[in-house]
Amino acid sequence: MNIAPNSHSRTRKRLMAAAASVAIAGAIGFGAVATGTAPVLAEAVRVEAPQVPSFADVVERVSPAVVSVRVKAKIESTADDGSNLPDAFGNLPDDPQLRRFFREFRGFGDQDGRDGMRRFERRDRQPRPVAQGSGFFISEDGYLVTNNHVVGEGSSFTVVMHDGKELDAKLVGTDPRTDLAVLKVEGDGKFTYVDFADDSKVRVGDWVVAVGNPFGLGGTVTAGIVSARGRDIGAGPYDDFIQIDASVNRGNSGGPTFNLNGQVVGINTAIFSPSGGSVGIAFDIPASTAKQVVQDLMKDGTVQRGWLGVEIQPVTSEIAESLGLKSDKGALVSSAQDDGPGKEAGISAGDVITQVDGK
């Protein structure tokens, strides 16, 4: 029979057809690659956004000068010498086991209490954290500025640098009236520092950047604008705050607010908030006030102020017209204290002061 030859012929034809198909497919694929017509995946969405001002350059330069300030205070024990121990036990029932438990619970140790009392004193006199805020270097040799209310109750101070390094600092001086304080980092070293701006050139609407340590999170940057100037919030006799809308929270106190040139225009000091958190109303001590106070603190540790002993009020246009003045500039003396230097110099109620020392 001729079955085998026919079967071999059909198998050969199938193999030749398959080879031809592969050759055609290869040719088509090669041609597709060569001509660039092979299908490709769609690209991810990308939008060319318009260029807007960035604070990144400012932040990069000033951040090393801003620090976190940790404050601790030593709390004295009310039973340092053990003199009140008998009174402490006086109201206990006459039960030896109860008295022994009470001694051990309070940490007095053995029966006479001496060994345990020494342990108790050491433990109770250790510095305890009482505050945490922000600050910034104003000199290469380690002087830094913060708020008085941050360091006022402290006995030891630790400065946490931008890179996490911790350094001890000592208190140089404070001025409660302006809520400013100066610390000095102990030890040698050169520090990145910043300078104060001329805040007379600060305008409402200017961009500002606040840098600090809100809620103890560490270096945090927020941005906003100057919202107002000359705010009186009842904080003291020298209220002249700059209001900003950058987010300022607890822990930002003592931190700087920068302009876009990296200069300090103000020091974060207070916020207005019904909830205790930022609602976009923060108040800064102006750079001009801070600069003068800081110079005095660095020099003498205190601020010396003059005293005139007079009360003044602005000269309005109505007052100027009634007094026959050509302009509404100056200060109207409303009263002069009897024992004050102003009255002794001849100043009296009703006077209008237009110049001081020829200026």
C-alpha cells in the first residue's frame, strides 16, 4: 500500500508551511521595529505647572540657625530634711506593718530613713521638664534669642540643633516687659546665624516664613503674609506686634519669622485662638524692638530704661485745630507725675511734645 509515502508528504508540507509562517511573522516584526510602528504603553500624566515663588531656598539657608529650646527646673522636696516625717505618720493607725509599707512606698528605705531619704532627695531634685520652645542664633559664637516665657522658670537649658545635636546653654539675661531672653551655648564652635531685618520696611501683604518647633515636633516651616502692624494685645507696656497668618502653635514661641531675604522680621510670641491651636492669627515682636533689647541683654544681662513720669496721648486733627497747631504731629501730655523727672524738668499737662533732643 502507498499510505506511508502520502503520510510523509503531508507531514513535510505542514512543516514547510509552519516555517513559512514563522519567517513571515519575523519579517513583519522586524519591519515594525525598524519603522517604529510597534505599539507602546501610554505615558503617565504630567502637567507643566506654572512657575510660582518657592520658599525652599530661604528655608535651606536659615534652618541651621533655628533651634529647639528645652527647659528644665529643679523642684525642691517638701521633706528634704525629714523633719515632717513624724507628722506624716501621725494620722496612721498604730500598725507596724502599715507603717513599714508606708515607708517603703514613699521610698524612705530602712527604719531610720537615712539611706532612703538620700535616694529620695536625689530623685526629687533632678531637673524636670517645664517648657519647650524655639530660638535662633544671632552670632557665630553661640548667642541665641528666645522668649522670656519659654525660659523664665528654668534652671537648665538644652539647645537642639537642626541636625539633632544637643548642646547645653546658659541664660545670659531676660526682659519680661518685652518677653525676650538671650541664651549662650556653652563650648567652642561656629554656628550658622541670622540677622534682624529693618522692620520699618515691612508692609502688610509681604510674604513671611515662620520656622520653629511646634508641639515639640522639631524643625517645622510655615508660610503666610503680614496681616497687620502695630497690634496692641494687652501683653505689656511695649505692645507693637506684627500680626501674621502663618501657622504658629505651642512650641513656636521664641522662633523667628523671616522675610524672603532670610532676615528676621519678628519673633513668634503669641497667638489668638479660642481652641488653643493656630487659627491664622499670630503676633511677632518686631525686629527693631528685639534688636535693641537683645543688644542690652548681651552687654549687661538686663535692660535699662528711661523714665519721664508723664502720660501722653496722640495729637488728633481736632486737638491740633483746637490748640492752633499747624499739623497733627506730636504727643499731648495728659498728666505729669508729681515725683517724676518730667515735671521737675518743667513739663506739665497740656504740653505738646514735637521734638526730643532736636529730633
